Amino acid sequence: MTIRNLFKSLSVFAAASLLSTASVFGANADIDKAFESFTDKVTEVLPETTTQLGVWSDAYIGKLFPSAPPHFGIGLTVSGTFMNTKEFSSTAEAIVNEINGKTPGASKDFNFSIPNTIPFPAYSINARLGGIILPFDVGLYGSYLKINSLKFEDFTGTITYYSFGGDIRYAVMKGSTLLPKISVGAGYIYTHMALGAEGSSTYTSDLTAHGIPGITTATVTANTDMNTNFDLHTLFVQAQVSKKFFILTPYAGMRAYVTASKNHYDYAYSSTYKAGALSGNVPNGSGSEAHDYNSNGFAWGKIQPQLYTGLGLNILFFDCTVGGCWNPRNNLWSANVSARFKL
């Protein structure tokens, strides 16, 4: 499942944090770098996915008033962007290699394999209303998802996601029997996503090298708790052309967007040992850290282009659309499928 794979990538960092900071007791694994890589990738992918949630095959749906019938529609859209996991999975693998080099076998119970590419999913309930008097239409869309008990091997996690946005399009060409519809528009999307994970590992270790004399064999239990969240604002402009042929409506367009983001992550870990009747906290086996990243406004120097196309199927009052999108700057590909009632 795509949500499982999404959480699995987070679990890599949970396991890496757990093992490198609690199991190795002082290994200089760069957990911050792993988190930063993860947040950068998610921040890059989020707008690619959410900008697909308001796509309609018609470049302009018509007026709400005066019009008979009034033009409007409502439906469901599912989208996804194919993201390369290499950047953060390779960081996690480097951490695991360091762990195994200093404490052989400490990570043997964890599976760190994730697919090279996974779809980053989103969905929306969306509506579009035709304009009043002037040839424009307005689109609104929103989504919400919360999972409290996601399980992956030795880790449990939570995901909270919500997004809402809107756009307005003006028809520079309203279309006719021979001519296509052409519109230009602009929009805004706000997206919030929070991920959390907690887990534990139990293994055998020699504690004499860590300030506890006489204990060569001890059972160590390490625990970790991690949280990361993203707040993303996306502004975009777009142009689209479409032409209806009987029940089919092919379309194509281009879009440019810019984002402002705020990201946060924190993690805490602790470890205890038990050797016969003796038990206690492992020296230097606990700690915590938190970081915030802020883009300080919209990144106008990093405007992202998109080219998109697709096909709509129109039967009576039912509209089904399948589309794809490509960002030539970061080479990310996205897809969307929607089903709607439309007048």
C-alpha cells in the first residue's frame, strides 16, 4: 500500500535514530542529515501532488448565471507523485553500516529495504462553480486523513494530513464547434502533514567499554520517539486548453508554482540494561533533539514549472478524468484520476 510505503520510509529514520544513538552509545551517526534529507524531499514532492487535485478536463466549465442549465460540478480526485527514495534511504544505509561496524548484529532485526520509487498519494473532495455574468469559474478542494495505529515491524506510527485550496480561471476563449476552450488562472493551496513513529530494540551487548565494569553480557532495551511535520503554502498560475470531441475531452496545460514552507522534527531516545539482578540506565544512552526549518517567505528564485495533459470522458452528467504531469526542473512525474457529477 502506498501509505504503508510512505510510513516505511519514515521507519528507516526511526530505526536509524534508535540504533545509532541508543545502541552504539556515542557513534557519530548524522541523524540530523537524515531528517533534513527526508524533510527536503517531502517538501519538494508535496506541491507536485496537491496541484493535481483541482485539475478538470474542461479548461472552462461555463457560467453559473445567466445560464440554463447553470454550470457546476462536484467529485473526488486521487493523485500521486512518484518520488525517488534514494536520497534518504542511502543516508539511512550509511548509518546502519556505521552501527554494524561498531556493534555487529545490533541492527539484524530491522529491515531497511524500501522501494527505489514510491507514489506519494493524496486525494480531495472538489467542486467547481461557473462564473456570474463574466466567463470565469472557481474551483475549491480539500482533504483530510488521520491514521493513529500504523504498524511496521517493531515500529508504530501516526499520520495526520490535510490540505485545502482553490483557484480561479478566466476563459480567454470560450470554445465553439470548431474552436477550443482556453483559460488562464491562479490559485493557492495550504498543506499540513505530521508523521510520528516510536519503537524499541532489544539485544545483547558488552557494557564494560561503556563505563560499567564487570558486565560483559547484558540485555539492552533501547526506545525512541520521533515526530516531524510540514506546513506548506503554494501559489500557482496556469493556462489550459481543451476541446470536446463527442464524449471525449483531451486537454493540456502549463503551470508554474512557488512555495513557502515551515518544517519541524524532534526525536528522543533512551536505553536501559539488565544483567541478572542488576539493571539501570546505560551511560550516555539517552538524549533528545529538535530542529525547525523556515523558508522565510516564498522562494521566488525557485519557481517550479509543470506541463500537464490528460483525457476526460463525459457521459450525460458524469465526468471521469485521467491525467499526468511532469516537472522538467526536478523531473518528478505525477498522475491523477477523478470522477465527478457535472452540469
